[in-house]
Amino acid sequence: MFPLRTTIGVVALVLAGLLLAGCSTVKLAYGQAPQLLAWQLNRYLDLSQPQAERVRDELAELHRWHRDTLLPEHAGLLQKLRQQLPAPMSPEQACRAYADLRTQIDQLLARAEPSLVWLASDLSEAQLRSLQKRQADSNADWKKEWLDPTPDKLREHRYQQLLSRTEDFYGSLQEPQKAALRRYIAQSSFDPQRTYAERLRRQTDLVQVLRQMAQERGNTDQARTLVRGYLARLNTSPDAAYQRYAQALVEEGCAGFAAVHATMTPAQRLRAVASVGAYEQDFITLAAQRVSRSDPVPQ
């Protein structure tokens, strides 16, 4: 479940044009996605040999389905974004693009559900302890990056991250454009303490669900219900206050993107159009590869 969130994050960043530097990088990263995800799963869960072999097969099949089904839809989203970028964009336009992406994410999770149910039902107590250890290690890294710095250092860290991604997309920024980024960060509702508390809630929820499934091993219907419940809570926190906080961050992100985009010159917007167009063409090319392949799909 957790590596899928990594995949989703990568897709979202590519759609925003802020992650990868060149088309060949996109193709290489996408082609290696099943192997990277299998490695990540094994790192968290210390998979047995039979589990690792089945995970590789399941991820290869999910990857083929994603290439055939969702990559053309991703390209369609990029085409819409590319057509909008030359002009100013409203926060509502940015949020519609985000909502379209969320719909595609839901399709991916629905397709992955049988694999998630199988693997979650097959984990041992030792593997759950391995997961908890990895969670603790990851939390320590997260705290070091987001909780330990002073507020001023945290704002500067966020600014430098956002500046780097934005300049990858638009090219070098001038001082008025950098000031727009700083205003967005200064006005942001981002609260690392609140975000960390939700992170811990999700991790505890995951381990509890996996232990419930272990207790009722063999009950596929119950396992499916538990997985769906967990994914629903992952998508929408049961904490109403956190729901409002998360929604505020989305709305601020949409407004912040629109405000920063409004400061860009025509040349910078054309560079963004070219960047998105390159990713769009990459997705189209990758999606077409299935037609020429003769390898069998694992059953």
C-alpha cells in the first residue's frame, strides 16, 4: 500500500512538470517502476522468496495495465494543461486538474486491490515488525527534515525546494517571481506537527488492519473490506479537523500555483508548455509500446 503512494506522488509531480529533467529520464524511470516498487516492498516487509516472486509478477501486470489504460489518460491531462499554460490560470482550473488526477489515482487503486488483499493477507508477525521498524526509521528522517528546524529554517527549506522545482518548469525566476513564491509559503497553513500526527495515525491504522487480516486469514471478503476501509481512511482522514486542514492545503496550492503562474513571462510560459508537451509525448510513446510487444501477460 505504501509504495503505491510513492508511485502516485511521482505521477502527480510529473503532471505538474516539476520532477524530471528530460524525456529519456521519464522513460527510464517508468520502465523500472515495477523493479523499484518490488525493492521498496521487500525493504519494508522482508518478503519471502515465494512472496517476492509473486509480487514481481503482480507488479509487472499492474504496470502493463497502467501503461495500456492510464498512460493515455495521463497524456490527456497533460494535453489539457499544455493548452492552458500560455494564459493566466485560475485556482479553479488548477483544482480541476488536481481532481482529474485524483480520479485516475482511484482507478489505479481499484485495479491494484486484489494484489493488495493477497499480500496484506499473507504477511507474518515478523514482517509486520519489520514494517514497524521501517516506519520508525522513516519517521525519524521526516522529523529531522520537517519538525526539528526552526520556523524560519523550515520556511527557507520549503522555499528552496519549491524554487528548484519551479525553475525546472519555467526556467530561471526573477526577483518578483521569487517574491510570489515566498508569499505563498508565508501564507501557507502547512503545520508539520499536524501533518506528522496524521502520518502516525495512518501508520498505526495500517498495522492494525494487517493484524486483523492475519487473525482472519483465509476470509477473502473480510480482507477486501478491511483493505477498502484502510484506503478510504488514507484518502479521507477520519479526523474532521485534519480533513479541513488537508482541504485548505489543496485550495492554497491551487491558488498559489495560479498566483505564481500569473507572474511568469510569455517566454517562461512557453518553456512550461514545451516541458509538458515533452512529457505528454513520452506518455503517448510509452503507451504505444504495448501494441508491438508479444510477451505474455502473467495470469
